[in-house]
Amino acid sequence: AAHGMHLVLTARRKELLEKLADELHTRHGTKTEIIIGDLTDPAEPQRLCDAIAAKGIQIELLINNAGFGWVSTVDEAEVSRMKQLVQLNIASVTELTFLLLPAMLLRGHGGIINVSSVAAFQPVAYMPVYAASKAFVLHFSEALWAECRDRGVTVTALCPGTTQTDFFDVANVPGWLKKHEFSTPEQVVKSALKALERRKQIAIPGWRNRLIAFSVRLARRKMVVLQSMRFFRPRKKDESSSKITKK
């Protein structure tokens, strides 16, 4: 919005989208179209693209930002929740990309930012489906970057670390992890747009996150995944509380 682009926003919660649209209009004069939808529904990507086409809107930049994670042991994981995660983090990203990318290639310009994660560079115990889904997004985006780079379209995988959003509350992560250093959404967006403008295939905001992404490639994979257990092992409520309050 700050770059003068008009927006199409989609999510389940109409009130939050309307509030965001009002804020963007006040700050930047942005025209925003709101389309309510649930991308965990397999039929939603096509419905969304049909609604965009019906409004006569041409998408110049697609940002696949919707996604969630969940921390649990494998024997306590809800299969229905994991199916939703795969649909949102993988299937919807893939379908929206394939529905909107051909028109960009035909015009000879456009961009796509697919939100991955630093978790994409390693397996993560207690978050196996989430980490695997983000690895898919990373590899998917890099392959498309190579295919589209000489046709005027850039596909960038954004791989942020911990960011100040409600992700950690939704994902059921151990409470003490929420005390780690977080990037602001503004910092992450700036990094993504800078990488897109430079036609890069990957954006990793923050030197710590870049160090993590690099170091896990050099370390033994057994050590990396066992180390992840220390960070994401689910804790009981009383244990989690003691970890948070201890100094």
C-alpha cells in the first residue's frame, strides 16, 4: 500500500479486513477490495480467482501469506487440523499461483511472494507438517523463479523467523519461546519487497535468521532435528508457566 498499489485482501474475518482497509485508506489513500473466504476450503482458491475476474481486477503482485502451524506430539495431533494445514500452506498456495501466474507471464511482468519460513531449511520435531509445508513452499518458489526469471516475472520465497504476529498464539508453541527476539511485520515486508525488486529467489529477513538458514545446511541433520526437540517440545501448563516466570 505504501508503494501506491491498490489491494485485494482475503481472509475469513470480515471485521479485521474492513478495519485494515480503513487504516490503509487513511494512511496511503489505498483502494482495497475485500473478498471474504476460507482458504482451508479446497474450493476457495478458484472461487477467489473467479471473484477477482468478475470485478475486472488484474493482479500484478500476488502475496501468498495465509498459513498456520501447530505444535504437538504425533500421537496427540488432530488429523483434521493437519489436513487444514496442508490445504492452507501447500494446496492453496499452489493453486493460487497456477491460477494467476500465467496471466503475468502473458503480460510479461508481475511478481509473486510466497511466504515460507526459516523452518523450511530443517526438519522440526513436534512441528513436522508445518516445517515440511514450508520446505515445499521454498522449493516450489525457487523452481518457479528459475522458470519465470527471463519472462519478466519474479517469484520470491520469503523465509522469516519469529515475527510479531498471532502465529505463536495460534500454533500452541511453548510459552518461553515467545520471549525470543521478534522481527516486526514492517521489517519483514521491507525485506520481501527489496528482494522482489532485486529479482531474488529468496528473502531471509535479519542476520540471525540468515545465519540459522546457513548453519543448518552445514550441521549434521541428526543433530539439527534433535536440537529442534529442545525448542518445541510441548510442555504442560504448569511447567510452561514456571519456565515463563523464572529469571
